[in-house]
Amino acid sequence: MLTFESLVETAEFARKWVPFCKKFSIEPRAPEFYFSQKIDYLKDKVQPSFVKERRAMKRDYEEYKVRVNALVAKAQKTPDEGWTMQDGTPWPGNNTRDHPGMIQVFLGNTGARDIEGNELPRLVYVSREKRPGYQHHKKAGAENALVRVSAVLTNAPYILNLDCDHYVNNSKAVREAMCILMDPQVGRDVCYVQFPQRFDGIDRSDRYANRNIVFFDVNMKGLDGIQGPMYVGTGCVFNRQALYGYGPPSMPRLRKGKESSSCFSCCCPTKKKPAQDPAEVYKDAKREDLNAAIFNLTEIDNYDEYERSMLISQLSFEKTFGLSSVFIESTLMENGGVPESANSSTLIKEAIHVIGCGFEEKTEWGKEIGWIYGSVTEDILSGFKMHCRGWRSIYCMPVRPAFKGSAPINLSDRLHQVLRWALGSVEIFFSRHCPLWYGYGGGRLKWLQRLAYINTIVYPFTSLPLIAYCTIPAVCLLTGKFIIPTLSNLASMLFLGLFISIIVTAVLELRWSGVSIEDLWRNEQFWVIGGVSAHLFAVFQGFLKLLAGIDTNFTVTAKAADDTEFGELYMVKWTTLLIPPTTLLIINIVGVVAGFSDALNKGYEAWGPLFGKVFFALWVILHLYPFLKGLMGRQNRTPTIVVLWSVLLASVFSLVWVKINPFVNKVDNTLAGETCISIDC
């Protein structure tokens, strides 16, 4: 009810806001972020009426915020009898888990125009049907429902996908995507155009690598030279036909049951080709029929209604897309659009039908078409399926960021975000869609692209050796044994060559991408922090889910935060994810103190090996330092950190001071021995 009434207010405000933005080329188009900018808003605005209209618009926006905030305050307590609409009828969605499908067109229909008489973009409220006993598939299911509704009502050939916490920062970004998707040479083979994610409200040092600069400015740009970037769940413009499970028009058709040889036959041509799964053969054959239908039935508009229904039934479209002839017809229109003779009330009824909770049963939704189910990271899985069909994607990085969003800036929320991503990768690893063995038929997925996808699903398992690497330095200091054996000259050269190659690769990536050393270091630090906490828990949770069907949830308890800038950065939220890195910090700090103490007792010959052991322990502590600071520290003043390091240094220097005894006169042991002999005891 809150979302519905807020959209009513938004539609009314849009009648003024949209023409104002177009008239004065306002950026960004999100009013909250536009009015909060600390810039000279008169720059490059030469029209004398701008100042007057801006003040009036800001006043209208403040009134709009007051009305929306009043709705939010009203929604804090639900009436016992439930919400009622303005006409006195009960709100159909009072039970959020059991309600019918609802659609309301606010803008875009007849008469929906702004204050200057121009037609406004369409704004539609959609709430899919929810019933007990049905699996609704969360975000992926909601996006599939929106794909079907939009196909019935408007059927635009391209779809922009944004998370709810993102806003349009560059109004020309969609036009840049259209330039790629509508290009006559490459556009027909492009499944989506992915924009990098950019964020507001992150602390200046980006302590927890929230911006993911290395991933978005290095990895994704590199993939753009192979088969295209991965789909990251937001900031993406799709070709609608790619979401329907079709292959690209320029891709040669596969032979039924006789696809190109797999990777094994390429590597070992003398061996017999492995038999293909009959289910995969059937799906490829069915996909071939669908491809033939969409690209050969160019005369479908010439058929009458009976012939259309017969054609759709014969091609088994209903088993793929569901029982909706209106929606199935829309999938055959490569350039989009709806028939001019379509009745709006009929379309609304059909749109409500396609968002029913039982519409997807016994269809290919979530299996072969739309957003793919089976993982909390449905974005990676959906993009992977498109690349396996032969599509390619494009990475678009305009100078002005296309979209901006918010990121969790406190430590616990950031770790839980990483945990969800890692768990999604583990789920894909144990599924039939694992890039290690899925999609070899036809050779449509390039090898380097496959390696990139393999990397995205195996990285959580690196937490196991990482835990060992972070623990061994402390063990060496506490036991007095060194982990690195004496190396031969050849082994030393190989060891040195490995490190040099890693450094050279990092330098080349920095030079090519423009990423700063600080961003690279932050990424390295949080890779260790996430690896010994969230990635480790994701692996165990994945095994529990696979072997015992146990779905573990990690609860978070929030504590007070300061009401200052980046106050949430210092909020302490206890979670079990904090235990492993905290343990590693403690044992390494204790190991350093114990190592110095042991060296002082053994004498000068123990100091050489000590520095090697201490180096590795301090290297671990240095990587975990942002975690330590987030757990105890403060911005611009770090009393807890100072106390902690003071205790550490004080302990070391106290041991050194006691060993040296600078104020005690040194006694010659030989002279003392001779003196003792001459004394009659």
C-alpha cells in the first residue's frame, strides 16, 4: 500500500519534474541527489528563467517529500482491519504472502501528459500474485514477471534493469546503449550492454573496497575484449530476445543431436567422443525450433487469430513460455511493439494472467529463459547462459557515470553482502550450470570467457588455503620453527620469477586501466578479509545445503552509531563472520610478542630467523588492518588502535630493556671465576 500510494504522488510530481529536467538539461535526474549537490548550479545555465523555476521546483519537491514521509509514518503501524483504499474497499495486498496480482497504469496511457502537454513515459505499478505453497524465486522471479507484463503492455525490444537503490546519474546513458544495440553490424549479436557500478556515500578511504574498482575497471574491461562482461545484476540494458532463450541471428544453427565436439575431443582427438546428455539434446532441438520460429515467421501478422493459435500450439511455444497467446505472439516480434488493434482492457487482463503464481509451472521460465533460478546470484547465471548460446555483451563506460547506487559501508553489512555473493558462486559450482562442465556443445562459449566464469565460481574455495597461510606465520613464531625450507639456486630463481611476474602484471594492469595503487591495495586487503570470513562461511554453508539440506542464516545485531558523517561506518554489528579474522589477528599479534620474547632468551643468533617469521606475521596483520580498524577504530582518531599498538610495542621494548639491563655494571665472567677460586668457601 505504501509503494502504491507513493507512486501516485510520484506520478503527480513527475508532471512538473520531467519537463523541468528536459528544458534545462538537469543532471542527475534524481531530484534528491540533484538538490543536494554542493556545486554552482548557475554554471552553464544562461536562461534567465532558470533561477526562478529552480526555486519553484525545489519548493514543489520539498512538499512532495513531506507527503511521502507522511505516508511512511502512517505505514509504520498497520491497522487491525488492514489497509483500505480511497473508495473504501480493502487493499488486496493486506496479506503480503497471499494476494492476487495487481497492475495499475499511472502514466503513459491516454491523457497522461505533463504540464506542458507532452506525453510522459509510462509508469506502471505491478504486484505479482502470491499464494502459499508456491515458490516465488525472490528477485529473479519478480524480474521474470516484469518481463512478461512489459511484453504484453508495451513490448519494447530493449529493457533497462536497475536495482531499487540505484538512480540515473547520466540521462544519456540509455542512448549510448541504444547506439550499440541498434548498430547494424554488431548490435544483432549483443545480448546486453553492461555499465559499471558506481556508488555514493562511501568513506573517503574506501576502507572495505566497496567501490570494487579493480573488478569494474580491470576485470570487466578485460572481458570486453573476449565475449563481453558478466551481468552484475544492475545497470544493464538487455536485448529482449536474448532473455527469451533465443540464439543470436548470425550464429549458425546447431544440428539436432549432432553438436560440435566437446572440449575433450578437441584436446584428445584419438579418443571417442563422450555421449551427450539426451536432455541437453532435446533442449537444443527445442531451442532450434524457437530460433527458426522467431527469425522465419516474419509474416505472422498476416495470419488470422485461429491460424496464429494453431501455429503457436504446433511449435510447442506454450510448453516454453506458458499459456498466453498474447505473450507468445510478442516473443515473435523481433522489433517489439503491440498490435494497433489491441484493446487496453484486454491487455491489462492478460498482463494480470501472466503474473499469476502458477503461470511458470511446467514451462522453461527460470530454467532456459528469463532470469535463471537456482542461485542467489541469478545475475551471473543468467549472463552465463546467454554467452553459452553464442551472444556477446558490451561494456560501456561513459565519462559521466551512468548510474549510481548505495553500498553497505559498515563492516558487518559489507561482509554479509560478500557472503551472499560467495554463497551464490558455491551454489552454481554444485549445480548443473557449473562452467566446468556446462555448455560445451556447439563451442559457442570462448575458452577465455569460460575461464573467467570458472574464476567467479571457485574463488570462495580459496578461503581454505588462505586460512592456512594466515595461520602458519603465528604457528612458526609460537613454536620456533620456520616454514620456508632452504631453497636451491634454481628454486630461488623460480620463486623470484613468480613474484616478479605478479608485480609486472599488476603494474601493466594499473597503467592500462588507470586504477590507483591505493585502490589495488584496498582490493588486496579486503580480498584477505573476505576470504577468511565470508568466503569460508559460504563454503561451509554450501556443503551443508548440498549434503544435509540445511539453509543457515547468520543473524546480525545492531548497536548504536554516532550521528555524524559516515556514522554508519563505525556501527558495531555483531555477527559470527567476525570470529575468524579476529582470531587470526590475535594469534598473529601474540605470535609477534612471543617471537621477540623467545629471541631475547636465546641470544643474538636467534634474531636473524626471527625477522623472517615476523615479516610474514606483520604482512598478515597489515592485510587485516582495515578489519581491525573497523572493529575498534575511529576516523581521524584511533584511541583503541593506539592503545593496542602501544601494548604491543611496550611489551617488545620492555623485554628488550630487561634483557639489555643498561644500568647494571657488566662483570667479566673469567675474573669472577678466578675470584671465586681464591675464596675459601
